[in-house]
Amino acid sequence: MAIALITGGGSGIGAAVGTLLARNGDTVILADIDTEAADTVATQIVASGGHAESATLDVRDMAAFARLVDRVVGDHGRIDLIFNNAGIGVGGPIEELTEEHWQRIVDVNIMGVVHGVRAAYPHMLAQGDGHIVNTASLAGLIPSPMLAPYAMTKHAVVGLSLSLRSEAALHGVRVSALCPGATETPILDSTGPADLAPAHGVSARELLTKASGGNIYPVEKLAEDFVRGVRENRALIVAPRRARITWRLNRLLPGQVEKAASRLAFWAKREAERVERTVLG
């Protein structure tokens, strides 16, 4: 059975994937900056008869990431899967975003993935086997108004994953990017990092509910898609079906998707103005 390290394992997609992998007999190491959350998920998995450990990790810290991966390999003899899943959401009108907003999301969503790759890839090269899965998003495949910082980082993750996939295949290492559409996770209700001022406008949940036609995907279903996509060694694991249709439509008719994105941006602007007028009385 596989040894899997999952960042952002204390909640959302990471917790759901870790729980499913453990149910299938794999050993999972759930790493999260929120130690208590990772401990809780690991405890639940163990109580259900699975094999799980928790670890505290800030993915922005390359040295800490390398130490964790080295420990996993030292304890278990190998690392079969690393799921670079930890991420944050930053969005809103671009004119309201500060340098700190942009820098923070780059540090977590891009460099956090880079650090995971740098930490695990040498071990996988030595093994001649392994699978790297990086969490991107449908927002990394199509235009995503009012989510520009988030979409930028997810496009970068897709580019990294596809480029590394071609190179890593020469050494027996597989690479995939997970690209979910709107999924029921805590990031939908997040206003961004707590120490940075939130941008004005509609919430991520409102925006993505509108964009998806009200179809928010259950995270447990996404975990099943993840496991299936890893087993089939897909380059891009795009789910649910509605997200795959949107992705393919963007490739075939990008102008139509751009028009839809413009309509979404207009709706978000009008909705934010309406809410502001209501609040001000």
C-alpha cells in the first residue's frame, strides 16, 4: 500500500482525500499549518481502522518541508504520493488588492507547491517511482474574473505540473494536476488571510455558486475523482463533469467563455453595489 503525504490535510479536499486513501489501505501523513485540524482528521482515520499521522507544516518554509519529507522517507522507507494541496483564496476587484495580497498567495499557492516538488522529487527519482499531484483549479484553465490572484496561481500550478510531467516520465515518476470546479470546502467561505484586509465584493461562495449554476460539488465525490485520476495517471484531473465541459468549451470556443466571464464580472460588480447600498441604507 502507498505512503502518501498530503498538505492542507486538516480540512477540505486534503482531509477528504486522506480519509479515502486510508480507507483503501494506504498510509497517510496529513500536514497542515493548523496542527489541531490535522490531528483531528488523523485521529478520526485511526479510530476507523486506518493508518494516519499528522504533522505541522507551513508550506512556505522550504527547509521545514524538506525535513518533513525526509522524515516520512526515513520512517516508511519511501514516499509514493505527495499531494501538494495546501492553498488560500484571495480575490476581489484587482484595484483593491495590495502588494501583500499578491505576495501572500504567490508564497502559498505557487511556492508552497514548488517546495513540495523540490522536497519529494529527489526521493522519487532515487526510487524510480512516485506520483506528484498538485492542486490547481478550473480557475487555472479558464478566465476567472474577481478571482485574478487565485486564478493566476492555479494557472502557474497547471503549467508547472504539465511541464514537470514530461520531464519526470523519463525517470518513472508521474505528475498530475487536480483541477476541481466549485467544490464544498472551507475556502468558499474564506475572506482570505486573516491578517490582510478583505477586498469588497461578493463572496467566493456567491461568485462560484453563480458561475456553476448552483452546482457546488461534494468534496467526497471529488476525492473519488482524485483517486480514479491518480490510478489512471491523468495529466489533468478535471471534475465534476460540468467543469470538464467548461474547460473543453474554452479550448474550442474561447470567445464564448470570455463573454460568459465578462457577464459574471458585471453581475458581481452590480451585486456588490446593491449590497453596499443596502448596508448604507
